[in-house]
Amino acid sequence: MARIITLGSLNLDFTYQLPKPLEVGETLSSLSYRCGAGGKGANQSIAAARAGAEVYHAGRIGHDGALLRRTLADSGVKLDFLEEVETPTGHAVVLINDAGDNSIVLYGGANRTIDETFIDRVTSAANPGDILLLQNEVTCISHAMEAGRKAGMRVAFNFAPFDPKLAPELPLSLCDFLFLNRIEAGGIAGKSDVEEILETLSCRFPETELVLTLGPDGAVALTPAGERFHADSPRVEVVETTAAGDTFIGYYLAAVLDGFDTGRALERACRAAALCCSRAGAAESIPTRAELDR
């Protein structure tokens, strides 16, 4: 069976709960603090593994990254391509306000040491049909897309964090799956209306399955065959949204590997993301397949 190989970020998340949104120039005392495992790459690997997929994580941590190694392993992610380097582990400072919304400051650290040699070593070990899952928190993304396609892998890219300057430089036409939120999709398409965004991107990337997450409005997918699907997001009491998008992606791709059609994969991913939002934390908030199937 095909596997997911995530070439992605590994972060330590330093999370502070705030009593209200932080204003410019304001100092606030936090209500709580915790340190947990995170990074978009790690979160997506964990989500896919908890959804039942066979997942390998390819990335780098520093000597301070034991928590990440342990969390990935405990979630069933295989660590054959995890390397420890001298550069400190990447980290994020996450500020959560009283509405459950978050603001995040990133330090790339070891994530920014990914090079072409490392990527070639990972993709050379892949099997045709494996999924190479990428995000925009590590280096050499263009090379990874090209190497993955050359190895016969299906390339999935989550363009987050979004960088408008990078968008024209990336070979996005090599992607079999492109995961975007409304802002990211609008930034690439130069449009704001969802219908116009889908039309523009489908013309630009006709061989790519486009998946747009719309927050509380659910998600929409447009296949290369022109089939369009929409799934609603279940209503939950939002505690924190930190890993919701990553949970969505991991569950969506796991569903694809399980043979689900696009509509069912979309619905399952939305349910998993909603459940994630009802909990605090990043990796620790991602549900298991058993929880979703109850």
C-alpha cells in the first residue's frame, strides 16, 4: 500500500493563553503556558498516522528536540528520515486569545537546514505512488517537488505559511494535491471570491486536485476532471484552532489512501478538523481514527 512521506517542519510550540487579543504595544500577563510538539509538518504527519495511514516523517531537529521525536513515535509515525543536527530545533510562540483564535511567531531553526542532498536521499527511498507531503516551513521546496515527481510520487503541497513572493517561483503545476485556505488561494489567484479563485486555479493547474479550507464554512474540492465537492464543518465549541488545518490535510490524504472518493475524504477531514478545534494544543489536539469512528 502507498505511504505518506512528509518532508516538513518540526517545532516546539510555546503556547500562551491570553485573556483577550493583544494590541500593538500592549503587555499582557498570560493565563497559562505550555510547551508541546508542533510544526505544520509534524502535525500533518501525526494526523495522517492517527487516521490510519503509514507515515514517515523526513525532517531535522536539534539536540533539544526529544519531545518531538517521542511524540511522533508515540503517534505511529516512522522516523527513518529524522535527523538530529547542531542547529536548535525550530519553534513557535503561539498566542491564543479568549475567542480561540491564534497568532504565531516562527523560528525556523533546524527546519531551515534541509538541503537538496537530504531531499534526494528521502525521495530515492520512495515507491511510485507514495505521497510526498510538503509545507512552506522548510527549505528547498521547489527541489522537493521536482525530486518527488521524478521518483514517481504524488506531490501534495500545503502553501502555508503563504509567501506571495515565492508563489511565482514554485513549480505548483507538479502538485497532485494543493491545499489552501481562503487567503492563500486568493493570494495565488489574485481573486477574493471563492468561485473566481477555483476557476482561476483550475485553469492554471488543470492536473491538480484543489482543496480549499473555509474555516467554519467547511471545505471545497475541485478535481482535475472538473468534479466539485463541498463538505460542511460540524459545529463545535471552539477552544483552539492551532492544528485544525493540519488535521484536515492528514485525514484527507489518509482517506485518499484508504480509497475514499473525494466527497467522503472531504467530509471526513472536516469532521476531524472540527474535533481538533474543540481541544487545546497542537499535536495533542489531533484526534485518532477510533475517536472519529465512534
